[in-house]
Amino acid sequence: MKILRDILFKASIVEVVGSTNLAIERLSADSRTLGKNSLFFAVRGTQVDGHAFIDAAIERGAVAVICEELPVQQHAQVTYVKVSNAAAAMGWVSANFFGNPSSKLKVVGVTGTNGKTSVATGMFDLFTKMGFACGLLSTVENRIGSEVIPATHTTPDSISLQGLMNQMLERGIGYCFMEVSSHALDQHRTTGVEFTGAIFTNITQDHLDYHKTFARYIEAKKKLFDGLTSNAWALVNGDDRNGRVMLQNCKAALQYTYGLKGDADVKGKIVENSLDGLLLQIQQKEISTPFVGKFNASNLLAMYGAATLLKQNPDAVLTHLSMVGPPSGRFQRLSRPGCPTVFVDYAHTPDALEKVLMTLTETTQGQGHIYTVVGCGGNRDAGKRPIMGKIAAQYSYKSIFTSDNPRNEEPMSIIQAMQSELSLEEKVRVVLMESRAEAIQAAFQLAQPQDVILIAGKGHETYQEIQGVKYPFDDVQEARNALNNYNA
């Protein structure tokens, strides 16, 4: 229980109506989850405006409301706090309510279009193997030590985020590694978090349905670095031209780059790249790893650089880094003797798809054909559909365009958009199949044992979202079943 006046620090208060000498037991921005002595945040979202639910929140136990507009009709027994930005206020108030747990943890945020999950999860695994108690906040799952907590967003809302960090602190966790999405930064979900360090992986076209322009997308990512204090460190991908942009106006005292080409503070070189893994040189020392591909070499450099910035012994980092493997659904390799080699990957952007297909092209070296099963999500950036279709057709011997998470769109309209800019020659090598399960089965029917099958787009997800309903569906399990039933 906290007193309202004590948790309003940094909330940018415009006006207060009522007493702030109130006991607060619960915070929520969802009027359906309130109880006695609750504080309700009327946040303006992309779909609904929390101001419309103020009365409902009061009926369910809210004794105080934080809002951007004071309601015309007010309840005498309720305190109203008008602020300039309710979402930002929720971040600060949540941090205050839970005792600012991030200031007592070493919190490392990872942002970028691709690689966030691999780097954050890899850091969690690395530091766990090195003997530290760690927490993880990621797209795949949230973890407090060995306890797994299902993830609903790449980055939780600020109340959940601060609550999870508080639980980490109570259980003796010292390090928290977290993915930080552009949505989260734009919506102030990380406001109130004190970051020890921040990592930038890369940036390519994605989420333009939300951000509208690429410039605004970059601006959202940059907020992570703009918010760092002089006590923090920043580590950016020097091979991405926007890496340096992230450091503009950044107050972090330590600012470093990592890269495979050109000058970088953390320098890497690929010695050998095969379907079995990478032989990688980091700071002139070799490391063998089960990760595959140039993009994963870059991710490994980020992990190494961050670990050394967290003051870990470089040789110990390399030793333990060699034992870290890719997370579920991130270029996950599945194989069985006498069967095609399968990779399941979350690649759902043009850049990510091209990188994994380029990697497969380089590592197969003409020894087998590449079959790609891929789709695009509904109610998301439609502009990337023909781009992804083109990439799949160019790099694959045969592609099967199928359903991903169509959400509220018709699956075949999305699939048709994917092939809309293909040449006649490319269309001949493309099959359209609405059923994702049948598409995966078809790939195995076409492929020979020496071939490679890429199943792209959903990765770790264990569902398909169709017309507002989530149906069980797991690319990894589908691939395993197909491998077990494969007949050349």
C-alpha cells in the first residue's frame, strides 16, 4: 500500500481535484481489473480512449484517476489528477509504486527491427551460464530465474513491467535483459525504467502501419538512447548506417560500436559459416557456436560487447558464449537422418527474410535446393507483402505462399498481394496454399533429403490468429511431425 501523494513524482501534474492523502493498493489502466483503493489511468490508446471508462473504473473501486482531461461530472469522494500525458505518468507512477526496482537491477534494453529476441535471450542464457541470477523480458517469454511467465507483448505495459522487475528484485535477481519495441517506446511503456545499458541491432522496414513513416520509426527506436543517463552505456551496430544516429544526443558516458566490417570497438570476422554453426573471430579470438549466419554473427558480437561493458572477463565471456544457442523459433534447426534440413524462423520483415535466405544460399553452396514456406500477417504493414514475396521467389528453388496470422483479413487476399509483383518466371516457381499445415506438408513432399526447408514468419508462436480467434498452431511441431513421417 502506498500514499497517492508519494507516488506522483515526475508525473507532470497540471491540476489536482481532491485529496492526495489516499491509500493506493492497486494500479490499472483497465477498468475491468480494478478493486478496492485502486488508481486508474485514463490512457488514450490506438483503439480506445481510457477517459470513456472513468465512471466504470470508479464503480469497480478506483479512488483516484489520472487523466489528461477532467470529466465534466466528478465524484466528490474521488481524486482526479490531470497530467500532460497519462501514458508517461503511468510509467513514472508505476516505478514509484514499486519502489523504482530498475535502479537496483542492472537492466539492459535491446532494440532494433531484427535480433532483439536473439540478443536478449542470448544475454540471459550467457549470464545464467556464468552463474548470475537473471531475468528476461522478451517476445517469446518472460523469465524470473528458472520460472517462465508467458509473454503477451514484446515489452509489457509499464505497470506489469515494474511489477515484474520488483518480483525479480525480491527473488535476488541481479540482471534483467529485455527487448524494447518501438511501440513500447512510443507508448511510454519503459518510462520510469533506469537502464544500465542499451543495445541497437539494426533497423529496416517494419510497423509502418503504426508509425506511418520510416523516419518516425527510427525516432521511436532512438528514444531508448535519448533516455539514457550519463551513468549508462550504449552499444550500437556499426554496420547499420542508423547505428550512429542512435548515439546523437545520447548522454551515455560509454558509447561503443560492434561490427563485421569497417572500424568498430568490438570487431568480428566470420571464419566459417555452415548449416552446423559458425566459427567466428571476436577481437581476434576464435569461438565456435551453434548459431548460423552472418546476422547471428552480428548478434553474437552484441552479446560479447554488452557482457564486457557489464565488466565481465572477456575470455570467460567467450567460453560461455560458445555454449549459448538460438532461442525457440529463431533460425531453429531441425533435422533427422535421411530427411531435408529444416529451419524455423520468425522472419516477418523483408530484411529478416532476405538475411535468412541469403544465409541458407551461402551455407548450402549449391548442394541442395531451398524450399520456402512463408506468409504475411493481416492488419499490418501491407506494403511489405509484395517485397517479401519477391525475396522468397528470388532466393528459393520453390516457394509456397501461405497463411500467417491473417487476423481480420482474408488469407488469400494477403497471399495474392505477395505474388503481385512477381515475374512470370517467378510465378511458375510459386505455389499458393491457404492452409499453413498443408503448405508445410507440401514442402516436405517436394524436397529431397539433401534440400533445405525454411518455414518463415511465425517462429516461436504457437497459434494462428484468424478472425479474432487464436487457434493452436506450432511451426516447430508441424515440422517435427513432417520429419517423422518423411519418405524420400
